[in-house]
Amino acid sequence: MSDVEGIRNLVGTGLVEFAGGLMTAAIALIYLIHTSVTMTGLAFSILLVFGFGISWAFKTIRPIFRARPKITAEVTDD
């Protein structure tokens, strides 16, 4: 019975924190747009460029990390 209550508390707390984070982000976005639309757009565009750059980098590096154990196994094969 305590396991079920623990899971309920964990999920309930997680959902409350998620909703709080969404509300905080929405309020911050409204405040930023109200303060300066141009700066908000510039900051958002910089974040988008950074996000696409990270996505491209991980697409490039992921196959290398997947091949590394195979190469190590071939080199250390007795």
C-alpha cells in the first residue's frame, strides 16, 4: 500500500511542478513581450539557432558513440 501512495505522491508532485513551470514560463514570456518585442524576438531566435546547432551536432556525433564499443571490442579481442 505504501508503494502506491509513494508513486501517487511522486506523480502528483511532478505534475504540480510541471504546471508551475509552464505558468512561470508563460508569465515570463508575457512580461518579456510587454517589455520589448524586439529583444524577446532576438533572444528567441538565438535560442532557436542554438537548439538547431545542438541537434545537428548530436546527429553527427551519435553514430560515432554507437560505433565506439564495437571498435573497442575488435581491438581488445583476444
